[in-house]
Amino acid sequence: MWTAGLAELNVAAGRTSAGSRAAQLLPSHAPAELREVAHLERLLRAVPQKAPHDLGPAASALLEAGGKRVRPLMLLLSARAASPQSRAQGRAALAIASELVHSASLLHDDVIDDGLTRRGLPAPRVRWGNSVSVIAGDWLLTAALTLAQRSRVPGAVEALVRALHALVEGEAIQLKLRGSTRFTVAEALAVARGKTGSLFAFCGEAGALAARAPSKIREALYEFGLRSGTAFQIADDLLDVEGDAEALGKAALADAAEGKPSLPLAVALERDPDLRESLALLLRADEAGEPLGERVIALAARVRASGALAAARELAERERAAAMAALQRLPGSETRDLLEVVAGALVSRSS
Ligand code: FPP
Ligand code: MG
């Protein structure tokens, strides 16, 4: 059974490539955390091996292709920060569940967005088709719920179901606003909170639940995850406008051309309503399969000129500051400091 051995995490494992990816987010004096993530990596990759019929390759593709494993890392750190003495039984299963949900959501997301590449490779839907991609995502989702159940951590299933509701809600708002040129900052924030903040909030909360921490600590870690995850999504939105297309592996303003209600664009639209026309033209050109080059450059220049990037960066900073304030409600510890470092790295990401 693929859940066997997950009840207790053995930290005696060596480093793996995921260990070193997580290392990008951790300072070098955190070897215990890195070993824990490295061990988790092997357990994580074993999960889709059990997927039925022809789902295995699609279910495992994204997990094999990499990722920073930031959600499991946050969950493990949250468990230790919540209660350094606790053995936090079940935390490994919940950490794996968090990455499985993330992977499942990306399998679905690429179908929704007609995504062509993911993590530098052809998206699973390109290789195995939309149907396989959706069902493989469904399978990973059920595997995540099963793990939460088998973790035997009181309240974990309920917390995960709440997070899934919020995740789907965020996507539903995004879908409703898709192609719109009239979305607001509040709506873009609701999307960021739902589609990304909610799973990070689960990681904080589930860590506290695994540590059997009191409700005050659980609420603080939930808030920490929600706010740092939202900041992470805003940083991602910003990269769409100002990022290096080569490092990102996708064209500038790709999200805007797909009609996504990103935060910097929401700010720009509120500040410069004439921008709606340029955005509408870009959306129409994308729909018609026309080259976007000039339109993208012109739109990006106007978004910049509106001062929206600095304003969106300020909003990301506000979320990060709220995350840090929530952390201060925990007892001081080295692990709490590490959580601060990881959350800071998420906001200052460049790819
Ligand atoms: C990537 O966003 C996608 C998400 C953060 C979440 C997607 C969630 C769903 C499809 C619904 C829930 C599904 C499950 C299985 C729980 P993006 O498209 O902005 O980013 P990208 O550029 O990486 O594609
Ligand atoms: Mg997408």
C-alpha cells in the first residue's frame, strides 16, 4: 500500500534533486529540514506509481518534472514551529497530500488554459490528451484525500476539504472574469487568495493540526499560509508583466492575453480606464491567433506607466507583512525564523 510507512517520517534519508530545489528557499544551516524534504520526495514520487490503468505516466509527469516542493516544506516547518517538542505524527502524509493537490490542480489548469508547456516540458495534456490529464488529476486528488484520512490527524480531512472548496471558488471567480476588461483589484485579490492562498493556508493549518497545537496557533499558521500564498500569487502575477520571458518559460503578458484577471492589470485598469480598449484588442488578437508582439509591448508599457507594478508590489508586501505578523503569534524558534525566510523568498522570486 502506498500509504504504508507514512505515519512516521524517517529523516535519515539523503538529498535528492527536490532537496536541492527546496534548498533554494532555505538557508544552508537547515540540513534537518532538507533531509526531511528529500525523504518526502521519494514517498511522493511513489504515489502515482499506483495509479490505475494508463493514468500513471500523466499522474507522475509533473511530480517527476520538478517543482520547488514549497507547500510540503511549509507544512513540515509549520508542524515544527507549532510545537517543537511534538512528534507531529502524520505530517509527512499531509505534506505529500499538499503537493498532490497542487499537481492535480495543474493537470486540470492546463486543460482549462490550453497550456502547452509545464515545467519546461510539454504539458501532460499535450502528451496524453485532455481526458487522461483530467482523470489523472482526479486520481491525485483522491489520493491526497485518502492520505489526509490515513494520516489520522484530527481535523485534517475537514481542513483539506475546506481548502479545496476555496481553491475551486477562486478558479470559479477567475472563470467568470475571464476575458473581462472590467475586473477590480478586490476581485483579482479574491482570485489570488482562492487559487493559491487557500492551499498554503491548508499547509499552515495542517502543520499545526499534526502538531496537535492549540487553536490560537492553528489560526496563526492558517493566516500565515493564506497571506504568504497570496503574496506568492501576486509576485507570480507581477512576473507576467515584468518578468524575463526566457527565465519564466512563457511569453510576457501571457496571462493577460489568456484573459486572466491578474492583480497588476486590475490596478492598471482602475487607474487608466482607457487601457480597457488595448486589453480588448490584445484578447481579440489572441483569440484570432494573430501575432501579439507589438500589442504586448504597448500594453506592458501602459501598465508600467500607470504605476500599477509598484502598487501591486506594495499589495504583495502588505500580504507578506500580514503573514509575518501572524507568525509572531507563535513562540520564537529557529523553525519560525525559517518560515519567515521561506515566505520572504516566495515574494522575491524571479521565475
Ligand atoms: C495555476 O494558475 C493554477 C492554479 C493555481 C490552481 C488551479 C485550480 C483548479 C484548476 C481547480 C481545482 C482543481 C483541483 C484538482 C483541486 P495559472 O493558470 O495562473 O498559472 P500557470 O501560468 O502556472 O498556468
Ligand atoms: Mg494556467
